[in-house]
Amino acid sequence: MKRTTRVLTCLLGVILMLTLFGCGRQKYKLQFDGSGFESKKTAYAAGDRVSVYYGMIATDTDYHFYIDADVSMTQDYDDDRGYVLTFVMPAHDVTLHVESNNSMEYMQGETMRVTFLNAVETADVWILPQTEENVKSSLWGTATIGKLGVGEQREVGIDETDGAETYIIRVIDDDHAYYAVKDVRLGDGYSIRFQTSDTKYDAVIEIVDADENVLTAEPAFVGVLGAR
């Protein structure tokens, strides 16, 4: 009986030590530079997976999220909760920032109009200047073309005042399939056709000039986001 009691006492001691050790993990602050962010907690231990939601979304507004330089963050979108920002907590406090701008503000300086036609899957579409920052970034803000259904097309103004010579086109469909092409040259009256002759995995992005000449037709499917 004494032996059993000693064993139980030792086990309780080990459990207590493990509990105290777990509770004693140092927590670091999660701070927000701006309103509209939501998270379950305001402090996390190093190595914890953190999900932050941003649901304060206005029409005709682009959003750019960024965090400390040593933290890698992924961005997704949920129809109910808005933007979903995920990262692993480092061993220091972090601050999550948001920048927003009215996407209609640049219309006065636009010098080029293009039309995007979606003939593959319902998807969000981005046309971005091919800068070093945009090539490396996984955070693109609100889709510049918006969401297009199958068979839908939309005309958009491209502001050329930034001096971009080439553009990146990125597409994410509702099944999280990701498509992209780069080194795209655009001109006033051009069309961009997202289409396929078979499955969506065979999709191409065609660039057509104002005279209906097909300038390029590049395979576009990259992969499925989140797939392992």
C-alpha cells in the first residue's frame, strides 16, 4: 500500500510540474496597428500558430497587410470572416499592420483600359505591376479585378503613372487553385482571356491586342493553395 501511495505521489508530482511548466511558458503580445482585426487571444507563446481575421472591408478599397520582417505570414479569405492572416508566433511581441486605399482614386491618372474575360472557374483576379516587391510578396490586397464568374468579363483601368513596363496576372478560383503568368505587356484596348480547352488545370491566359491579335498564350495553372 505504501509503495502504491509513493508511486501515486510521484505521478502527481510529475503532472504538477508539467502543468506548471506549461502554464509558465512566456507569452508575447499580439498588437494591431489599426482597427478591424480580431484574434482569439492577445498574447501567444513562441511557436504557437496564430490566426487573425480582418472583416472591416469597404467597397472599392484595396488592403495591404504586413508584419515584422522576420515573421512569415500567409493570407487567405473567408466569405464569413473576411481576410484570414496566419503565422507562427516568434519569441517577441509582434505588430500587425494594415494599409488601405480607395481603388477608385487612381482613375483620374489612368491611361490604359483592359478587359478581363473569365472562361474557366469563378475566381478572384489580380493585375499587378511587375515590381520586385510584387513578385516576392504573397500578400496582394483586394483582388484588383474582383471576383468574376464563368463567362463574365470586366473592363478595368490600369494606372501607368508608376512606369511599369510589364505586369503579373494572378488568379485564385473558389477551389483555391492558383494560376499566374508574368512578363505580361499590356496596352490600351487589350483583352486578357482566361480560358481552357479541357480542364481548368490546362487553363491558359491569352493576351489579345486592340486589333484582336493573340500576342501570347501562356499555361497558367501553378498549383492548389494549401495542398500538401
